[in-house]
Amino acid sequence: MKKRLTIIAVWLMIMMVTACSPKKKIIQDPFHDSFFEKSRLIMTSEELSIYKHLPDEKSKKEFIKEFWEKRDPTMETEENENKMAFEERIKYANRWFREGKGSDTGWGTERGRILLQLGFPDRREFGDYTRTHPMTGALLETKRYPMERWYYYRYQLGLVFVDMNGFGKLRLIRVPATLLTALDLVKFTLDLRNKSELKRAFKFNAKFGKDALQIEIPVKKLSLEENNDKMMAKFNIEVYIYRNYKKIDKITEEKVITKSREEMLDTKTLSFTIPYSPSEKGSYYFDVIIEEVLTSSKYRNFCKAKKRLD
């Protein structure tokens, strides 16, 4: 029970942060500019911190440009398929999820925010909801309330939205433990379109120490090339470096790790370093994005470091 209450408390905090009221919009507040008010829903906590501390419009424009570049699955084409998918979700939510008189947005509702974050459900059902006892299942009242159920099979997630007040405002009535996991996964895989990317997403660890980024990638979810008795893992790596929340550098690197077939199959984690020596004092963020070349699957992680006066 205690764990469930903790999950609900965290979810309520998320809803408070992501809630939006056009009538209370403060134009000069960077939290409410046209980009941030929607895109924050798919930002990591590190991206939120960086954006909130950006000092001027120039740095914001650079952040927005790179925000979508990081999420562009095919850089060789003019279109950014992920950005297009996100904009399509906004249009759909604004058309179908408006709640209450005078409402001009649907993406700011609970259904709208879930849609922007997780995309269109694999299955959507409509029906009636009745209140029952959580332990016995006995009816608590005979009144029926309008209801929607959303199913995301890739996350093993089911969501129930109910209009308990009869005003056309559907609210999430239970918060599955897998919801927060799904929200995090979307933010770190960088691909909003392809469901298969989420299934094969490989997580990795990144930390900074001794003038280098230290990377550890579990082998079990990688797709490896075989050549005779050799097995290879190939990666494209991008590291965006921020000092005191301002971007100062970018590292691009290719990494190929080759082992004998027997050695690779006995290996649980591939480890390597990316040299980098902070030149000035300050707080550093490293946004590490690794693409597996064979499958084009991407994942990201962040790490922090402090450079003090010598």
C-alpha cells in the first residue's frame, strides 16, 4: 500500500508540473513559450534543468534545434519523422480531447498529455464504469460513468479514464506502476514513432572520471555482426557537453569492439572510454547518445561532473 501511495504521489507531481491553463499563461515566462509548454512532456529531467537555465533567446534556439536533431531518426532526409509524429499527436488531441466550454486545447488534458508522451494506444475501448469495492469487487453504487480504456501492449500498460462528474472531463483513475517506467523509456530511446525501437532499446551506464567518460553497455540486447570466428559491435556516439547549463562542446566518435565468438558470448558488458578533460571550473552535464549501427537503435544517458579550482 505504501509503495502504491508513493507512485500515486509521484504521478500527481508530474500532472501538476505538466498541467497547463491557457488563461493563466505568462508570456515572458520561458516555461510557457510555444516550444516548451508541449515538448517538456517528452524531455528528460536533465533537459528540463538545462532549458530552464538558458540565459537568452539565442541559446534557446540552439537548444530547440538540437532537441529535434537528437530525435531525428533519418538525418539524411529533409523531414524529421519524430517531430512530424509529435505534431500529429498535438493536432489529434486538440481536435478530439477538448474538455469544457471555451477550451481551445486538448493536448493539455490528461488524455492529451498521455497521447503526446506515449503516442496512440494499440487498443482503445469505450464503455461505462461502475464503482466497486477494491477488495471484494462488490458494487458501491449502481450509477454508471463514461469511460475509456487505453492499452499499450509494448509497455504491458492499461489506462482507465473516467468522467466521474458528468462534465465531460475524463481523468485517470488508477496509476499502474509501469506507467512511469514507460514515460522514462520514451524519453531515453529518442524515437517516438517506431514501436520496435522500444523493445530492442539497449540501456547503458555512463559516468565521468579521470578525464574521460566511462561507458558500459550490456551485451544481451545488442545485435552483433559475425565474420568467421569474430563478433563485432559497432556504435556511433555523440556527446553534448554543457557547462553551467550552456552547451560548450560536442564529441562525435565511432566505436568498433571486436572479440572472438567465444569471448563475446561470455561477455556481459562492453566497456570503453571517451577522453575529455574539462578546461574550466563549473558544473558539467554530459548528454551521451549511442546508436547501434546494425539496427540504428538509439539510447541515451546523462552524467554529471564538477570541475573545481586546482
